[in-house]
Amino acid sequence: MRLQKVLAAAGLGSRRACENLIAAGRVSVDGVPVEQMGLRIDPMTAVVRVDGARINVRDDLVYLALNKPRGVLSAMTDDRGRRTIGHLVADRIASGRRLFHVGRLDADTEGLLLLTNDGELAHRLMHPSFGVAKTYLATVPAPIGRGVAKQLRDGVDLEDGPVRVDSFRVVQTSGGRAIVEVVLHEGRNHIVRRLLDAVGHPVQRLVRTTIGPVHLGSLRAGALRELTRDELAELHRLVDKEL
């Protein structure tokens, strides 16, 4: 397909607007700036960037954000009949798309989960060497001691090794409870719950609100939305290096 047609199909504007992008030297294919109009590419294999940001030009790839409710398993199926995220995306699966989740949240944790059929991007997002930051809001017993934030930033020794948070702050305190924000790159099982328990503040409720550039926002529990072009481009930027 001609490059301008591929760009237009990817939502970059009209075909004429996409021709202007190419003429301005803002488009590259497989790392090479495009200097001629009418270049033909294979959308299934070509890596297309506009202003350095990778653009999804394949119409068979799906990128979704899900607000996982509490009590739902991070699995597509369960042999014990428990409710899974597979139930929440049943219509997408029925349409013939094989989706899988990027990472997981334990059953009692709510919030942001990414779903895709792009195996390469999912693998990179889950790979520890890339360390994509994730933000959580946790409800814990109050008050929060002054030394807790420093302790978490300096590092806490857990049974499977030390962990340090990127940032920690108290968002709100009311009565005997506090809501705290935890940002970290770690992806170990139950890491936030284990960290906060280790410093004397066991989690009563936990919600993941961001994964890299993707924000939960006002997405209601159990609902899905497609990632924006900017969100997808930034996710690619974060993991666009050799493993």
C-alpha cells in the first residue's frame, strides 16, 4: 500500500494531510526518512514513525485499557468457574481476536490492566530490563509515620530481595485510614502489598492507576477503552531498545 494511504488509515488525517507530513520529512519507515512520495510499504512488517513516534499501521492489532474490578482474576479462563477478565472481553474474543493481558493484578487488586494481541510489545512491557513505571493508590491504616517514605525510597528487604519505590506520598488521611500513592518499576507478585505490610501498613484496598503513559482516568470498573495513538507511541518509546 502507498504510505500516505497507510497513514490516513491509521488516523493521521486525510490523504492530502499525510502527503504533507511526508513532504515535510516527518515520516520514516524502518528507520529511514522517507524522501519520495508514493512509497509502497507492507503494513504488516514496516515500522512507521511520525516525528519519531511509532505509529500502529496494522489494523489487526488491538491495544486496550481495562479497569479490572475487585474479585476478577487476571486470566482469560478459569477451570473453577471464577470470574475472569475473559468474561469482560468476551465480545472481543468472539470476534476472532485472541487477546491476552500484559502482566497481572491479583484478584483483590483493582485498576488498570493492558490487553493486546501484540506479543512483541507485551513481552517487552513485562520484561524487567525495561522497568515501566506503575502507580498505585493504596488504602492503609493511619497515621503514616514520618520515616515511612524515606524507608520505602531507601529500600526494604523482602524475602525475594530488596525493593525501592520511585516515590511515595500521602494523598489523604481520614479517621484511622490513609490513601497513599506508590510509584515503582518492580513487577514481582503482590509487591505493593508486601512492601506496605513490611513497613507496618497492611493494604486494605489497592488500585493501579497508571502504567507508563496510560492512565486509568474515569474509566468505570469493568469497562474497556482503546489506547490513544500518543499512549501507544510512548509505550513503544519506553521499550524501543535491544533486550
